[in-house]
Amino acid sequence: MNYDYIIIGAGIGGLSAGLNLAFNNKKVLILEKNSLPGGLVSTFKRGRFEFDASLYDLMDYGSEEHVGSLQRLFKKYDLEIETLPIPYNIKIKSIDDKFEEVIKGEIDDWVLRLEELYSGSMSTFRSLLPLLKEIHEALVALKKGRKNIEKDFPNFIKYLDKNAHEALVDLNIPENTIHILGYLWIEIGSPLNKLNFIDFAESLYKYIFKRPVALKNKNIDFTLKLAKRLEELGGKIYYRSEVVEVRPTEEKQEVILKDGTKYFCKEVIFNVSERYALKNLIKDDYPFANQKENARTLSMNGLVVYLGLNKPYQDLKLYNYRYYEFQNLNSAINLKSMRKFSHHTIEGIVPNIANESASPKNTTILVLKTLYSEDAWNSVNKINYYKTKETLANQLIEEFETAFHVDIKEYIEEMEIVTPFTLERYTNNINGSMFGPMRLGYDNSIHRIISFEEEQIPHLNFVGASSIFGSGVDNAFYSGYYITEKLLEKERKDS
């Protein structure tokens, strides 16, 4: 069974790669070990509740007036995705700094509130906006292969190798304002003193100019729609098809399933982490690739608690879409505290605020997440696993109640706990890492683009949140498009 391309994994990056290849009339097959597409962008049921595993903000989608990259690609593939605006009610609390604030409304309202909190925030924030636009335009040009980046985008070059904190200080953003603006670091998976400023600026640009949206329907409706469109374009997806080995040669690539079935293709595209593929699937030795992987720093893993509450969110006094509690607003200090199980870092989300139909009438879904750095879970084994996860989940619930002055425990009807071991088993991400490698030092998305050609392993390609552009559904989807465009371009040159 021969194909032009075989994609391992039907996550968002794999589906995107398959869509673009099928759209260009290539013979493409996706092999997925699970029974449904989407990877972490999936849905599961517990009792009368249907929980979305992730994807509460669809970044870089935009609006009719300001179309984002993701929306543009959906239109290209004739995909109709129903979305809802996200209410920007975000509550941020810091234990050490004794800071508590709610961010409401549009970005202008946020800036006005920052000015009230810290005089001078407004003018410095306004001066930041042209730089965000320049960096975004430079990234677009770089992805298109433009060569005169230095001349046309001098500030992009100036801040190319600065971390986010260094750059914001250089731009005279007040320290307190930096830490409030930087709360997004927890969504990107790298603290501000390590996160490359270009990555930070692009994320902030998307939040401000290409407003994220929420899906009107469940995660699984979204991913099944992507899969259906791929099949309409001529692509194939085989579920329950676990790949155990890839044997690359110059002539053809052999992909072997757990049941012994073999498929052949010209190019293999992995929608699993590069580290997992090199360690477990590819038997040939690639010294440079191994060296690159060993130099990377994996981002945090975490514990996620999904709660189905039998009371409406208004009665529970859950008025905000997102909640954040930090040990300290300084992300570098906060990250150090995350080496321990108890560290006062919580992210909460109430999907019902954006979508009333997220759960049955007069009920609420609350998702709580806490992250861990380094090896916090190394002490957990088969003997203490269940007790540990239940203890941590209950502590997380109690801390959320205390931090945000709510009472939810007595209204819990359903609860599901996801640990790093759950994530590693389901996604093959090493240590259950949620964000892939941190974007820091040499290994940030800009250097990944620049060094793409010289670091590429012949006939083996990587897409998804752990690949070229980093974490996030938008980055995963765009990686599938970007990598396949490179492959199609190479085909045209070779023919």
C-alpha cells in the first residue's frame, strides 16, 4: 500500500497537514492510534456532562474585519466553523504580591485600568503596539522566504535574541505592568525571562489584533469536521492504527503498525513529539537530531481537574471566563515554586461564560489546571498514584475556593482528573509535557524557521504543537500548512 505522504497522528497538526496535501491532490494517509481525531482537542463524557479536554480560546482566528491566519486557512479549505466571541473577564490574583484584579472588556478598557493601577502604563503600552505590528509583518515575510528582513524590519532584528522581560524593560514598560501583561506566559509554557520576545510579541499581537474566539460546538465536532473535509478531498484516516516503527531509506519510507501491517510512502510526517519519534519509532541514528533534542528543555506538565457542577455559574458567583492565581506575578519566581506539588499556581476556566450551552441547563463546567516544572512527579509510582492524584485534585479545589471566595465542592456532580501520566499515555508527549519544548535560547520559533532546511532529517517531517511554531492550536494547525507547503515546493522544484 503506497502513498505520497503518511502522517502519524491525527492531532491538529496532522489534520492540517493532511488537509493541505489532499487539497493539492496528493495521496495521503493519516494513521491514528486512538479511535477519534484531535489529540488533546477532544471531548469526553461523564454522566450528563460533556467536557472539552482543551481549546477554550481559538487564537489567530479574528473577526470579519480582522481575519486571522487560522480563519483564512479554514476558508481556503471551505471549512465552516461556528464560533463565539470570548468575554474578556479575567481575574488575576498573586499571593506574594497581594494583588487581585479583574480585567474586563476590550483591550482599551484593560489599558485604562492598567493606567489607574500604575501611572505611565497607557503611554508605554501604546508605544508597544507599532512594534507588535512590525514583528508580526516580519514573521509573515520570513515565512514567505523574504531575504531583506534586516532592512525592512530593523526592530525585529534588534529584539530577535532578547527574552521577553529584557525587551519590555528596554521599551520602558514599568515592571509591574510587565508582570500583568506577562500573565500569558502560563499559556505559552515559558517564563518571561526565558521566552523569546518575538514569540511573546506575536502572541500579544494575536490577542490584541486578531481576537481569539470560542468554539460554538464541542471540540470533537470541530476535529470531526476537519477529518470529514480531509476525506472529502480524497485523504484517508485509519483509526486504531498504532505505528511502532518507521524505516526510512532514500527510495521509500516504510511505516509499520503494531499488528504488522506495512505502508510505504515518499515522505513521513509526524504529529507526535520529535523526541518520542526519535526515541521510539525511528531505529536509525541521527546524531544531529539527537543532539538538538537533548539540548531542548521540556515545558511543564500538569494536573487538570474537570468539574461538572449542578448549579448555574451565576449562583456559584463564577462571573469570570478565566481565573489565574500565581505565587508571584514575576514568572521566573513563580516557575521556581512550581517544582513542588503545592505552589499556588492555578488556572481556572468557566466555558459557560462564553457559551451557555456548554453544559446542561442550570449546571456549570469548571476546569482547573495547575502546572509543575522539572521532576515533581518522579516520586509518584503505581502504589501511590491514585491517592496522590485525588489528594492533589482536592487541594486544588480547596485552594481555588479560598483564593476566589467561592463555594463549589458541595455542588460537584462529576469529576475527572488528568495527570501527566494520562497525557503521556494519550499523546506520547514525554513526561506528559503540555507545551512541548520551551521556546528559549537558541530553540525558539524564529531560529526553528531560519534553521529549518539545515536541521531537517531527509523524508522525515514534524508538525504539531511540539514542532516549529510551538504550542497552541493555531500554531499546530499552521505548522501542518507550513511544513506541507515546503514539501510541495520541493516537489515542484524536483519535477
